[in-house]
Amino acid sequence: MTQLKMFIRNTANTLAGQSQKNDFVLGGDFYSALKDIEEQVEEKEKAQNELEGAHGQLELKVQERTSELISSNNTMVREITKRQEMEESLKETNEFLKNILDSPHNISIISTDLEENITYWNKGAESLLGYTAEEVVGKKTIGILYPESEESDRVLSETVEKVFKEKCGKSIEVEELTKFKDKIWVRMTISPRFNDKGEIVGVLGIGENITQQKFAETELKESEDRFRMILDTAYDAFVSINEDGAVIDWNAQADQMFGWEKEEVINQKLSELIIPEDLREAHETGLKRFLETGEGKILNQKIELAALNRQGKSFPVEITITPLKYQTGFIFNAFIEDISERKLMTTQLNHAQKMESIGQLAAGIAHEINTPLQYIGDNTRFLQDSFLEMIDMVKKYKAGNKNGQLDSNPQGENEDLDFLVNEIPAAIQQSLEGVGRVTKIVQAMKEFSHPGSEVKKLTDINKAIETTLDVSRNTWKYVANLETELDPQLPLVPCFGDELNQVFLNLIVNAAHAIEDKNQGSEDQMGTITISTKQNNGWVEICIKDTGKGIPKEQGAKIFDPF
């Protein structure tokens, strides 16, 4: 349109120029018509512009709508594709879940609604309980899974109430009925089922057959009960500790023996309860050494130790300790016997045996005592007679002096006085020696026969040998000469002196008998018994030798056997 307007204007200008050149004049109608044409052209141009603008807007709207339709179509295609994918995934998931739910033939998965109607029953439930899903779905659990009025039904009902109330799963162990009316034990986890609004719509139960496990638990409990009954009726105390030395078991006899109740000692240190203070360090050290090296000096054997009761009183026990290895570590089991009465009886028996030994030596001891007593008696009678003679002489002296008739040199009486002066001191000395000899024998018998101590005491070994020689003198003095080489610097030795005296006595008597057997028929021939003591690298060495016939070779291996 703009070009048309320009054409009209150019044409008008051209015509106007021609009129001036050719000397003609255009009329007013021409210009008026030309203006009308121009206005019409402008209006038409304006209308065309408006039409073109409307067409552009329409085309833009069409393009926008087309774009929207294309976008919506693409979105729909994507949604349809996504839905198809989700449906396929859901199908696969459902198939996967179905395979999972049906694959474990030993795991039952059962779902019920709020009225206890069965809504789902997997292959595991079929295998476990014997019913197919078609037989039980839609039916109530009571009468199928649990017999009415049975304990399992009560436990299940209470558990379901808790599940609904707390909205969380619970595990229980219940007895269930199979299709064939067999009772089995099932460990079941019961969980609430929710809808999309979060409301509980039922229950899901997942169960596992634990019948064999329950049987094993029952057998284990019965075994433990039997073991506990054996322990509690055992004669010995039983104590068990762990690697830390803490008590983990303690039977009824241990209660009685030590005075502690089981509840008081569990998880307490054993060393602080029944082990004497002077043995606690050795106990702790030995326990540590075993855990580090596997070696224990006192394990797997009977040993004699001292123990403490609740009052702190020490008493002798015989104990056997056995280590046992478990996955969690070692435990140490100890059977303990109170041997106080046995020790007392042993002491009494040893004393009786000692007295028996003295009884066997009684004749010789009596002879040893009788000999000095005889000359003590003779000397006492001599002193009595001498004293009477001296009194008579004094009386005569007093009478002569009074009458003035005192003989200044009575020959006979002087001889008697000289005799008495010489013999009386000798008789007194001999009597004192006899008394000393008897005293020594009696003292030796007293020391030898004294009951022994339950603990080691520092003992003078030389004195113990001399005491034994005094007691047994009459046994050896007629068959052997005695030679002693006793070290005067010998230290005191911690030992059981009474038992050692018995050993010395047995060896000396055996030596005398061996010499006597060898010298039978040779009354004038004497043997020799030699006894010596000395220190040897921190030890005291005691040697007793004799010149008897010796020990037969076949008896050599038995000489240290107890008898």
C-alpha cells in the first residue's frame, strides 16, 4: 500500500509538472479525486495492515496452541511410557515378592484382617502346617492354628493387643497345630498391617519351626538341672572362675564350707574370698602365666592348700583344678574337699604310730632308765649308811669330849672317815649323772612323743637326731658303735620335726637290725652306725650309714615307697 500511495503522489506531481510546462492547469476536482484515492488507499492499507496483524496473531496463537498440544502430547506419551514401565516394574516386583514369600518352605507368612480372618497364606505356611491356601484363606485362625482354650491362643491374643496398642512388631514362641493335629513350636514375629491412611487393617505373622530347637533346649535344661543336682549333692565344694578370677559358679557345699551364699560371691574375685593373703599373689601370677603360656603347675592334679572361710579362719583343703576352653575364653573348675578332719586323724594316727614305736622301744627305754636308777639307789643306800656312821662318830666325839676322855687318834675311826671322805663325793657325782641320764631319756621321750604341728616350724636337726638316738639307745648300743659328725653351724630348718624324728628312728633301728642280722653268731663283733649333718649349697644334708648287710637290689626301687 505504501508503494501505491507513492505512485499516486508521484503521478500527481508529474501531472502538475506537465501542466506548468505545457501551460495547462489541472482542476480542483482532480486534486480532490486524487486525495480521495489516497485516503482510500490509506484506509485500505490500514485495513490490510490490521488484517495482516490479525493473521500474524492468529498464526502465533496457532503456533502456541500447536506447541502446547505437542508438549501435552509428549507429556502424555512420557506418562504413558512411565506408567507402562511402572506397571511392568510392579509386575516384576509382585512376582519377585511372590517368589520371596513362597520360596522359603520353612518360613510361614500369614496375614489376617482385624476379625482374625486369614487373608494370605504362603507356601511356607502350607509346608509347615499342612493346609493349602485354598483351605484356609477367609477362615479364622482359631481352631486351625491354635486349639481353643490353649495357652498359645492366650499368648497370641495378648501379643496382638500389644501390637495394635504400640503399633510395632513383637516376637513370641507358641505351640501351633498342624493339619494332622501335631503340635509344633513356632517362633513368630507379629507386625501390624497399615493401609495408605496409616490405619491398622490387619496383622502379618512370620513364623519359623523351632520344634527341634525347643526339644534341644528342653534336653539342655534337663541336662543342666541334672548337672546342678549332681553339683549340689556332691560331697565336695565346687567353684568355677573365669579368666578374670571372678566366681561364675558356686554349689551348695561351697556355701557350707566357706560360709558365703552363691548370690554373694558371683562376679566377685575368688582371691578376695577364700584364698589366704599369703597365697593371693601366687594365685594371680599362676592365672596370668597359664593364660599367656598354657602352663599351670597346680592344674589337673590333687594338691593340698590352705583356704579361708567367711570368718577369716584358715583350714586345710584338697583341691583339683581343671581348665576348660570355651569360645569366650577359659574357665577354671575346682572341686574342693575340707580335709580338716582327715588331717586331724592323720595327726592322731602319726602320733599313735609314734607311740607304737616308743612302745616297741619301751623295754629298751626301761632298761636305759633302770640302769642309772639302780646305781642311784645303791649310792643312795651307801650315803644313808655312811650318814649313820658319821652320826655315830659325832655322838662318840661329843660324849668323849664331855667326859674328858676324847681319844685324839682313834685309828679305826680315822680309816672309816677317810673312806667316807673319798667315796661319798664319788657316790653323789655318780648319782647326779644317773639323774641327768634319766632326765635326758625322759626329755627325749617327751620331745619324741609330742604331737606334731600342722605347719612347718624351725627345727634344730642336730638336736632331733640326738633325741632319737637317746630314745633308741638300747636298740643299737649292743650291736653297733655310734659315730656322729654333726655340724655345729647347722641352721634351723623349717620342717615337720615330729615326722622327721620318725624317719630318723626308722633309719637308726633299721641300721641296728641290719648289723645284727649280719653279725649273727659273732657276739663280740660290733658294727658301726655313722650319722653326719652338713650344709650343702643352701640345703641341709643328713647322712646315715651302717655296716649292716645292706638292701637287696630287688628292693632298691621301693625304698622310698610310702608304708
